[in-house]
Amino acid sequence: MRERVERFPIEWIATAPERAQEWSTPYVDGLSGPLTREILARALREVCGAAGAAQFCLADLSRSHAEEPPKVLSSNWSFDAIDMIGTASIELLHQSSYATPLGQTPRAFAPGWTGPGLRVIDERTAALFQEFGHEELFLLKLRAGARRGVCMLSGPAGSMGRDQLQRAHITLNYLLSRYLEDQECGSTDPLSERERECLFWVSEGKTTQEIAVILGVSGNTVNKYIVSSIQKFGAGNRAMAIAVAIRAGVI
């Protein structure tokens, strides 16, 4: 099951940004506006097909606090698959030796493999991966400035070639960077980081005192952040502010 990890030539890495744009052209050809979620999903489906994968899941692993789960940006998994497998499993897989940084040959991860020292996820989660058709996974680490992400490509064993995956890897990194950059440029988020954190934890059902403990501030400070976020959204109460924030993709 072990595979030799190979590195790309130095000259290949040096031209990676240019190649990323060149290789991404077929997937975003004719795009004059920002890379929206819908266009991202279309591009990912095409990259997925070009690599011989059946399924993809692109997740942003950057967040403001450890308790916040990874954010799935785009996926063709069923809702039940993501809900049952859980985003915590994505983080575990990203932290494993199977998650491949740019510039290295991707290594296959087989959820059903039970060899010694290779158990990354528990047996129940491994069974769920197999149930939803993830017989073989490739976990491609992505970077966009200070933000980190991962794209998981999966399908039947042996369906994905290494050459296609290497090209897909650099293309996916470009698409993530482009998407996050466009989202930030076109963001209508009026909240500060602290206001966003407080509203997020309110949406998770946390009380003012619980949020105060999580953030290491006083309960009065938490209430001030929440009231401020309500006012910025022009909402009448916490529930309305949460609804507006979710629709706007703020939390």
C-alpha cells in the first residue's frame, strides 16, 4: 500500500502559477465577472471528470477558532454523505500523511484498508465513505495566501491517474485562490471578526456566558458585539440577524 513520494522538478514549480491559469482556462473560459459558487461548482465538476474522479469535495480549513468546523465550499457529495461522515473527518484526513502538498505525487487513501498503522479514521467513518462510493480518495492540500484548504477527489480504485491528478492539483489551487479572492473583493460582510464570532456561536445555541468563556471576554462585551451586529444588519433581534447573516454567507 505504500507509495514512493516524488517531487516535481524545480522548473515545474517555478511555472506553476502560469500553468494553473493556462490549465484552468477550459473550466472558466469566457468568465468576465467574479468566480461565483455556481461557476466554481461547474469548474470543479469538469476538473473532477478530467482527473477520472467520480466525486469531489472542496473545503476551506481556515477559521478564527479551533471549535469552528471546516467549511465545505463546493461538493457533489449528497447532503446525507457530508452530514453523516462529518467535516471533522475531513480535518483528520487533512492532517494525515495521505494529504498531499503541492509539488508532491498524490498518495491514494483506501478507507477500507485495515493494515497496521494506516487507520486514520474510525471503522464506522470508513464504512460510510465506502457506502457513499468513496472507494479510493486523494487528498490534495491547497493554499491561498494564509488560508488553507483541501480538495478530496474520490472514485473507484484505480480510476484516477497520477499525471491527471498532478495537473488537477495545481488547477484546484488556482481555483480556490481565485474564488476566495473574488469573494473577499465582493464581500458585503459589515461585521468585525468578533461580531461574526459572537453571532456564529449564538447560531450554534450558545448562551452569552458560554460565548464569553469561549472568546475569553466578559458577558457584557459579548452582548455589545451581538447588539452591534443586529444594528449593522438592521435586524429586530438575534434570530433575524442570524437569518440575514446566513443568507449573506457571513456565518
